[in-house]
Amino acid sequence: MVVFIVLSALALALAGAVAIPFIVIGAVIWLVTFPIRLLFKLIGGILGMVFGLIGGLLGLIIGPIVMVVVVIALIGALLSAVLSLLVPLLPVALLGLLVWAIYRVTKRPNPAF
């Protein structure tokens, strides 16, 4: 068990020694590219603000128009849903009209009129 612990400690020390150059190379690359990344973030921030302002203004202009169109579409959808629920009752309504028409034809006239 002691041998395993010693070998594990040596392996970790070797891994740490191998990792140090990679850490240094990564830090150097980070430092070299830092001004370029800073410039890109500055330009991206300015462009983001400009396009965000343009998008916000377009949203203020087009938003009410889109809302009116959506309301009209929702009213149409509601109307079509109600009509689609009432369509199966159409034969019953026609049958009721037929019975009413037969009743009107066969009813005796009122002598008071």
C-alpha cells in the first residue's frame, strides 16, 4: 500500500511538471492575444449598441402593427373554432326547420284575423 501511495505521488509530481510548460504557454498566448480580444470587444460593444438601438426603434414602430395583425388572427381563429364546433349541429337545425315548416303548413288559420 505504501508503494502505491509513493508511486501515485511520483505520478502526480510528474504530471504537474509536464503541465507547467503548457500553463506557461497558455498564459503567454492569453497575454499576446489580449489587446486583440479587447479591440474586438470594444468594436462589438459599439456595434451591439448601434444595432440594439436600431432594433429597438424598429420594434417600437412595427410592434403595434404586429399586435393588430395578431389580434385579428386570434379573433379569426376563435371564430373558426366556434363554427367548427357548431357545424355538427347543422343537420339537427335543418331537421328542426323542416318540422317547423310542416307545422306552419298544417296549422289551421286563426279565424280572428
